Amino acid sequence: MTTNVVETEQNYLNVSYGVRSWLLTTDHKRIALLYMASITLMFFVGGFMAVLMRLELVTPPGDLVTSATYNKLFTMHGIIMVFFFLIPSIPAVLGNFLLPMMIGAKDLAFPRLNLLSWYVYIVGSVFTFWIVIAGGVDTGWTFYTPFSTSSSNTHVIPMTLGIFTVGFSSILTGLNFIVTTHKMRAPGLTWFRLPLFVWAIYATSIIQVLATPVLAISLVLLAVERAFHVGIFDPKLGGDPLLFQHFFWFYSHPAVYIMILPGMGVVSELIPHLARKKIFGYNFVCFATLGIAFFGFLVWGHHMFVAGESVYAAMTFSILSYLVAVPSAIKVFNWTATLYKGSVSFATPMLYALGFIGLFTIGGLTGLFLAALGIDVHVHDTYFVIAHFHYIMVGGMVMAYFGGIHYWWPKMTGRLYPEGWAKLAALIVFVGFNLTFFPQFILGYMGMPRRYHAYAPEFQVLNVMSSAGASILAVGYLLPLVYLLWSLRYGREAGANPWGVKGLEWQTPSPPPPENFAVTPVVTEEPYNYPSAAPGVPSTLQEAEVV
Amino acid sequence: MSEAVAALEGQFRDLEQQREAASLGMWIFLMTELLLFGALFTAYAVYRFTYPQEFAAASRDLEAGLGAINTAVLICSSLGMALAVYGAQTGGRKRLLFGLALAIVLGTAFMVIKGVEYYHHFEHAEFPGLRFDYARPHAQATQVFFFLYFAMTGVHAIHLTIGIALVCVVLFKAWRRAYSPDYHTPVELSGLYWHFVDIVWIFLFPLLYLIDIHK
Ligand SMILES: [Cu+2]
């Protein structure tokens, strides 16, 4: 392998070749790429289901698919996008790749566990594919009982087992990241010198470790109830269906933060680096991150305002939900203040970051509408809710994911992506996204319920707008797939630090060597320590003696 | 110590860092486990609050004597585990091997006694899903009680089975002299896990068996 006349530097991509070297790798960077390939596949499978739904909704009557098929489409779309794309997206791809590099480590604390968690993810995904082929599930991604345990005649049990399995992938990743952050930091890298992305991944990992087991055991109970016709949630058999909803949302509300905190982490990197400015209020962003993770555990009841929980519980959950808005708003203000008087580069990642701030703000503010008891009764189970959480998850998390992928693409692959095409795609995504989901706020407010394949004719104009937007959005998502793959072969060589930024991950060649750093770095300053005036880029790296 | 040097993995600076990482990893894993059981304990609390009398009556159908014996068996097995860890730390090979073997034997004994109890419940038609007498008074609430009983003790038994398998591996390696006072992290970590499973039972026993015992 090393017989080339020109000696090429060894990096994690060329250190070994062949399928085996990938499938048995314990290198966090390779595992990140394995995850990236798998979740990309899941993203397009889930997206395809969304396309079918939007096609159905172009006309008021249910003419393209039957209502039963439509139920399965939105269920599988939700399950795939939530459990198989959004939850692993930024943590398992960017987190895996960057966490050890950002803290100056050679790898995660448990590299084999890391590979295992990818295999566990694959087992869960294969399960899911099998279920899709076998006919799908129609319970909604929420699996509400008693429908899921006694009425639905679709493949509920295998699907719960699939999610149970993939949950362990999430738990193992979180565990690995927490230990790595605690124990593997380079000399001099104190907690308050950590990049904000690391803080975000750390807080996310805590949620993954603490919330996921509750979902896992609830799904097991659900599967047992369904399989053996015994009662734990079924009211006919003495069970309490509301208990299932409590369990489900005890995981699934914090899971919303698994799906947004890493996005906030990415944006907290993109903005100071690409504005060449110290982040405004570093400590505030840190504590806001931890605050969101903490309060996120106390608000699950806001999903059950109309499900029969007591009015006092509802009022408490409503107030607590408002509290989460405070740390979220702190972050938005800090990002904005960081941009102020910075020398802002409008490269593609920054476009995504700016899009994130705007869309996340809309999504967050409409979340306050839903946290208000009175308004929630009116808009519950309507398209208003759909629009709200897509603004957070797609407008927020997916935008941040794309921004992060573009920003770190040169580091991951050693190649530059084509900037012109990338900017065009970012613009298309932004326009397509808003055209798809903004009309849904209005539809929901007018009273169009979610989860139906037919609707009243007066809703048609807005639905056609939404479907048109979805087709634009699809183009925006397909473009990066094409030009990023293209850049692997034809992109310009990136060099170690094409953005000219600080941050440990840029102080090593691209693609990085297998052990990340030739010499363990010593950190002597806080992150984003740009001089207050100009775009000068001194190094944060001082070389230590020996390992 | 050559075994110790061989055990150092590439991503760590030294054995100390590796040991700390492994230990923290186990503690975090136990946090996950705590929340897993936490959901079951929550369900128990909810239904005991909903059906207080029925739960008390159903609890009387459990064999508190066997439960008490099992509690003693499990506590003694934890003693064995503690002995093993002490032996590993101090280089006491006999103590290490004996402690591990004791834990395995008593853990298995626990499973056997548990199996006897399960069989009795099956015979008495108190096994929801397989054989349950829905004609008995308060059948629904009793069914919920027994569902929770089997879910909680069943998940516990699965954990104990994994624990026994784990300790068997550790025993085998200890036999092959893989551990020394410098390197015995696996012994310590399986000890942590074992004690955790033990503690869960310490809570399960009174909650399930002793609800109504004072009358
Ligand atoms: Cu929520």
C-alpha cells in the first residue's frame, strides 16, 4: 500500500482499505462516516413518505392512497425521522467525529462500544425496513394505548422492539460521550475552555442516558400487553392509558432536546468562528444548555392538556414549559449579539446558521402558544402543532446539521465543497421549508386536523402551497447529496484549516491522521479567542512534549 | 506488571485514566438502569395508589417466606462479591476465586427459588398472559398486581442472569491470573453491577411481598 513514489501523509481514510477495515473499525472518525451513510439513507426513506403524503394532500378528497395507507405513511415517517434520523443525526455523526478532536483526544473512551452502538443502530434499522416491507404500523409514532395494544392490526410489536433496540444505540453513544468529556480532555482544557458544541453534546448525552430507558421499558410493557392480552395500560383490563402517555412523553419531550441541543451546539460554533468574534456570554450559553436539559425533564405533561390530566397538573406543566423558553431565548440573544460588529462571512454554513436562528425563533415562539392552556385546547391535534415542531426539528435541527456538515466537510474529507452550488441549495432549502410549513400554521389555526388524508375544500389553496414547498425542499435536500459526493473526487484539496479559524480540530491535517494529533495538544486559552478587531488567525495549539 | 501494561488501550494516557473512565462508564450505565427500573416503580406506585386494598390482598398470595430466603441469599452473594473485590485489590487469589464462585452459586440459587415461586403462581392461575383466573374477585386489579410482579421481578431476574454470566467470565479470567492489584477493573465493575442488582431486589421485596404482612 505504501509503495507510492510520492509519499502521501497517512490519514484515517487511507490508513487501510477494504470493506473489512470499515466494518471492523474502532476509529471514531470512520464510525461517524458509517453513521452518516446510514442516517442519510433513513432520511431519504422518511422523506419519500413525506412526499407521498404531500402528494395526497394536493387535493381535498383522499384519492391517491387509502386512509389506512396514509396512517401508515405518517407513522413510519415519524418513527424513521425521529428515532433513526434526528436523534442520531448530529450526535452520532458530527459528535462522533468532532468530540475527540475538539478535546484533543485520540478517540472516544470506549471505541469498541462506539462500533457496537452503530451495529445496534443497524439492527434496529433492518427491523424497520422489514416492517415497512411487511406492511408498516398505523399507530402514529406515539403508540398511544389502547389503540396500539388492542385495536391496531399492524406490526406494532416488531416496531416497538426495533425502537427498543435503537434506543440502546442512543444510550451507549451518550454514555461514551459523557465519559469521554469527563476523562479524555487534553491538558489545559478546563470545562470552561470547552467549545460550546462539546457542552451541547454533553447535555444531550445526559438526556439520552436518563430518558431513553424509560421509553425502552414502556415499549416492552406495551409489547407484552399486546402479545399476551394482559392489562397494564388497557382500561378494559384495569390499566391506565394515561400512564402510557406519561411514560412516553417523559422520554419524548426530553427527546425534543436531544433533537435541538446539538443543533444549537453547531450554531454556537459556526457563528463565532465565521464572524471571527468571541461568543457573547460564553457562560450564559453553557448554563442555558444545561438549563434546557434540566427543565426539559419537567415539562412532559404539556402533551396531555386535553388527555385527561388534572387541571392543576396542566397549569404546572404549562408554567414550566414557559420557563424552558428563557434559556432558549438567552441563546438566541447571545448569537445575535455575537454577530453584531463581527466580520461576518456569508459562507454556506453561516447561511444555514442564520436560517436556524430565524426558524428556531418562529418554532420556539409558536411553542409558547402551545404551552398556553387555552390556546392549546383550540389548536391541539391540528396542523399548527405539525408546523411548530417541524420549525424546530427541520428548520432547526436539520438546518444545523446541514450547516455543520458543510462547515466540517473539508475536515472530514480533505476536500472543499462547491460554494456556489452550496449557497444555492441553502437558499432553496430555506425558501422550500418556509413555503411548506408556514401555510400549515394558518391551516392549523383555521382548524384543519392532523393525520387525515382528506380535508375540507376551503383548505386546498394552503395545502397546495405546502405541497409545492415540499417539492422545492426535496430539490434542496437532493442537491447537497449530489455535489458533496461530487466533491469527494473533484473538490479542491482543503488543507488543514480552510476557514482560517481557531478550534483544536482545525490544528491537524485534513483528513486527520488516525490518532487525530501527532502530539497531544496543550490548551492555554478559552475558545473563540479572536482578537477584537480584525480577522487575524493565530493558532490555539502549543505542542506538548511527549505523550 | 506485564498484564497491566498489556491491558492499556491506545486511546488512554495511562492505566489510571483508563480505570477512571471505565468506572465512570459503569456508574453512568447504572444511572440508565435506575431509570429503567424507575419506570416500573412508578407504575407500581400509580396502581398501588389506585387499588390499595386489592394490592394488599394480592400481595398475600406471594410466598413471603421464599422471598425472605431469597433476600438473604442475595445479600450473601453480595458479600461474596465484596470479598472478591477485596481479594483482587490485595492480591488474595483464594479470596478472589472463592468470592466470585460464592456469588455465582448464590445467584443461581436465587434464580432457582424464583423459578419455584413462578411455578406456584402458574399452578394457582396467577400468571397473567399464560394462566390467570379472571373469575376471582377483583380480577382486574389483581391481574395488574401480578403483571407488575412478573414485570419487576422478571426484569430483575434478567439482570441477575446477565450478572451471573458476567461473573462467570470474570471467574474464568481470574483463574487464568488476568488480574493483579494493579489491574482488576473488571472485578470492580462487575461488583458494582452485582450490588446494584442486589439493591433493586432489596426494594422489590418489601414493595411486593410485605404490603399487608403486619396484619
Ligand atoms: Cu414537549
